[in-house]
Amino acid sequence: MTLSFQMESELVNMSPFEKIEVIFLYKPYEINISINEISSLKLILKNCSLEEAFSTKKYESENLKLFVLTPKQYQEKHTQIKTFLRHGENTKHVGFLIIENLNESKQNRKKNIQENNKAINVFNELSAPYTKNHFMQELKNSIYSLFIYASSDYLSSFSILRDIESNALKEISQAMTSKSFLAGDFLNLVLKQSMKISGADSGFIIIKKGLFDDKNDIKESNKLSQIKNQKFILKYKINLSQKITLKKEIFDPKKSKITKLLCEEMIGISWHEESNIIVSKNKKIKSTSSPLSEIDFDPKHYKIKSYCAFPIRLPSTEVDGFIILLNKKISEDLILDKKSDIDNYVTHFTAHDLNLLESLANQSGIALEHAKLIHDLKQVFESFTAASIIAIESRDPSTKGHSERVATLTVALADAINQTPTGLYAALQFSKIQIEEIRYASLLHDFGKIGVREHILQKEKKLFPFELEKIQSRFSTIQDKMYINILESYLNSLMLKKTNPTEEEIAKIKFEVKKVSEKLENYWKIILDVNEPALLSVETFEKISEIAGSQIIIGENSVPLLTPHEINLLSIKKGSLSQQERIEIESHVTHSYNFLVQIPWSKELKDLPEIVYGHHERLDGSGYPRKLKSKEIPVQAKMMAITDIYDALVARDRPYKKAIPYERALNILESEVKLGKLDAALFKIFVEAKVGELTLEASMDDRPSSVA
């Protein structure tokens, strides 16, 4: 007798199962069963003894098994059946049809059914007596129920897996476009998500030696190009069950088979214990019985039953690394504590796994290429910044080290603000890219000094050396002329009187010469003292006024000691710059802005020119160049105002002052705060975080520093 029935073809097409085996431990009737209109699903009938039915552990996950047996048989093998169901995915893919033995007595049949009340995975039970047609119908229903049960479980798991995959892809794509993207961290994320979506028990990411720096980002490309032999090292590993390591720190393609294979073939590969064949896209590459000799583990408790590996390949076809995944588990939450767990619960990586993992490996390659390009651009800008600083310092040696110290201080102040839980700036949080913006602004804040004349930048005293020499020469000339004039008067007196001068007359002449000489010498000392860029006192100013009003009479001529220009310079009350010179120095801020605003900054760094433009502004509007007030000044510029002044105070060998002790520098800054020029809340954070101590050693060394 042949029983024909149909299943919905749509369900069969969605199901992964290829065969349904009906295994008869008891067969009351001889039968033939066919499934119509389903070419991809095979129905196989088998007879099996009770001893052989549940002895094997080997099981193909794509197949379903329906056991037909009596209640007595089920009861006798109940313990063995429970063990069998725990193996792999048997509990999801195995079912039972329990039918009473037509040859047993009614009393025995009843006893067997009562003892079998704890049956599991039983889809139908058939009590005697029953006809062949009745039996065939129950058999058909059981086959259908098993197929629906297993397929529904698969589709449910499939749906969950798709959610996991979509979330993984979403997280990876977000990481690729993140502003804080770091290639190393991205690869770690790829490894985690690869293991999650594939069910792998262990995973490794191997990357080209020298690819990353200490900050987990790409190193300079020119260094990479020097790596001729393309050796690889472990970057990340994840072990979920047992400790697994690499036998060697370096993967050399000349010595590592899998490294050589991935570098040469540049395609993903997979291996499973049952086949002992390395395949790629269903194509056999090579046979091997000792998979991944590079991996080290305890052979008593662990083994590799399946693995896959994919090269991380750049668009340029260069292999920068590869991903290795070990032992695909049938369930994510399983822990493989011993070898038997691996035998029972590890399966092969599916074609779907391999396609998805290959896609993730390709995304990793694109991400690394992207990171290299970004890094190269960043290196170009870093080099430009360094060259700009060198250009500034070459024109004004007194600026050496100033830009770097201001950058260190301002970035440290930004970090301190991020950690401040209370106060005016408690809610302010600078992102990583904003801190980079602050750093670059600090490094370039004095770039506009290139537009200031060099002799103004390097002016150490009120008078330039050549101007001081002119005064000295003038004084010497005046003194010489006085000697000549006195000598002429003496000779004329001799000629008129025709007698020798008396001792009294000679003493008078000497006194007059000494008096003028002492006066000029005293004036010269005053000029040297006033020429220093210290604060001009009222007393000193009066002395300069006295010199300015003094004239030496030589014969009938009156000779001034100083010119109006010299008087004006020596009357500078603070520093060494005249008003016109100070305006020129202050113009460096505008020069900096005009230069920086021409650079096509990224969206994240677009405020950099404005930060530089405002670092000499003061809260009360007394700063320059735009006389901005508090609300108009960017907070980053307010921060730099504090750090710039601080470094100017504590730096050694400033043209207009000597280095000031740390505490004294803080007192001066505090006085500026009280005058309403600097931000009080920012200054408080600066002091409490001891930001200024970071550069004290660099500021107080023998190297000259910058004019603020």
C-alpha cells in the first residue's frame, strides 16, 4: 500500500531540511510512502534494531528522524534516548511515533502505556487495535508534525539570527562612520560581531606587524611600505570556553601555512573535521588532517572541529591581516568545557556564515584603507603644523617651545573641565575631536607673527642696539668737543694775556671738564637703566625728562643730548615696545586669523580660526584686536588666554622680563581675574587641577620662550 500526501511547497523551500528518515523499530504493516511535488525533500524508510537505533552520535543536522516504536521499546531505551536527544540538535530534529504492538496482550499494552507517561518528543501515540489505513494516517501526521516542529524552530532561530546579524551590521556601519573611529577598536568590534553572528567559540584577528601605533590607530604609511616580508602578529583574540593561544607571536607566510594560503589566494576558507578538506566557495583547495598548527590549546580538553578564515584585504588587494574563527557552536550560550562537548555541539560553518563573514572582512579592509587615508591626511597637517612652528621660531627664537607648552596646558585644562562635576562649566564636555581642535588652535595661535617684522619680534629693549650706539657716540662727540672748546679758550687766553694761566685758572678749567664728564657719565647710566623693559617708575621718568631738557653749550652752540624719537622710546612705561611697535606685534592675531580662515577645515574643526582670533581678547573688552567682551569670546579662547599668559609669565628669557615663580604667576593671573579680564571659573579649574605644573620644567629650562 502506498500513502501519498503533500506539504506546502513554500514551507519546504524555506526549510533547511533535505531528508526525513522514518526509522522503524516496530513495523506493524509493510508500507510505501511518497511525498508528491517536493523535489528537494527526500523521504527514506529504514528498519533498525533497538540496539543500534540510539548508539551513534554522528548526526546530520540537515536531516530529520522519526522513530516508530512501541511503548515497551521506548521505556526500555528511555535513558539512552534522553542521552541521544542531548547530542547536538537532536532534540529539535528527532521525533517519535509510539504505537502499540498488535501481538501483545491487552494487559501488557496497558501496562507499557502507563509506564511511558514521561515520554518526550512524542508527536503521536496509537493504541491497538488499529487498521493499516489508521496507522498510515498517523504516520503521515507524525511526519508532517515533525517537519512543522523542526522547520518552525529553525525559522524562529533564523529570525532571531537575522536580528543579530542586522544589529551587528548596524553597529559596524556606525563604527565606520564614527567621528572617534580608531582602526584597532573597529577590528576588535568586527571580531566580536563575527563570533556572535556565526556562533564561533574562539576568534583571532591577525594583522600586519607594525600596522598600529600605541593609540590603536594606523601608523604612518611610509613606515608600512618598508615592511617587505609582510609578517603578521596577533592583534585581538576572544575565547569563550577555554584558553587558546598562538604558538608563535609572529605569523610568517614562509612558515605559517594558513598565512601563506590567505596571502596567496586572498579568499576566505573553511574546514571541517569530517571532510579534512580546506574549501573556499565550495571549491576544494587542499586536504589536511592537522588544522591550524599555529593554534595552541590543551589537547586533553579541546580540539578544533571546524574553522574558517578570511583575509582583511584592502581595495588595493594588499592583505593587511586576517580573521580566524574556531568551532561553530549550535547554540551561542554553550560552553565547551571538554572534548565531548565539542563532538556533540560543534558543527561546520554554513555557506551563509561564510558569505556574511567575508562581507565583514571586506568592510574591515575598506575601514583600514579609510583609516590610512585619514591618517595620511592627518600626518600632512601635523607636518604642516610642525613646520609652521619652526617658521615662527626661526624668525623669533624667543618663541621656542611656547606653542607646544600652550597646547599642553590648554588641552589639560579642557580635560580638567570634562572632569568638573560642579560650577559654571559642569555641563561642558569637550569631545575628542574638540580637544584636537583646541590643540591645533594652541599650536598655531602665534602663526601670524610671520607677518610681523623680524626686528620688532626680537626687540629686547626700548632702544635697538644701533640707536643706543648713536647716543653713546653722541655723548662721546659732545665730550670731545667740550675738551676742544676748553683747550681753545685756554689758548686764546694765553694769546691775549701773553702770560701763563694761574694755578687757580687751570683748576677751574679741569673742574669744568670733570663736571661735564661726570654729568654725561651719569646720564649714560640712567639711559642704560631706563632702556631695560622693566616698569618705568615716576622717579626714573623724571630723570629721563631731565636728560631730555638738558642741553650742553659748546662755545656759542647749544647741543641736545637726546632726539625726540629717543626720548619717546625711553619714556615707554612698560615693556620694550613703542605704541606703534605694539600695534604691529598685536597684528599677529589678525594675521593668524586671515591665514587660518583660508584653510578648508572639516566641519569638526571649523571653529579653529575663531578660537585663535579670540585668544588675546579680555572679558572687559580691553583685549585685542576686536575689543570683544565676555559673551562674544569662545570659551576655548578664554581658556587659551589663561594658558598663554601663564606660560609667558613662568617662561625663562622673555625679552621684556625674567621668569616668574609658579605661585607668583598664579597671583598675577588672579589679579587679572579680579580686574574682570580673565574667566574666574576657568582660572579656578586651572588652579585646582594644577594644570600649570605640567610645563614648569619645560618652561624653566634654558631654552628661550615666546612673547605672548
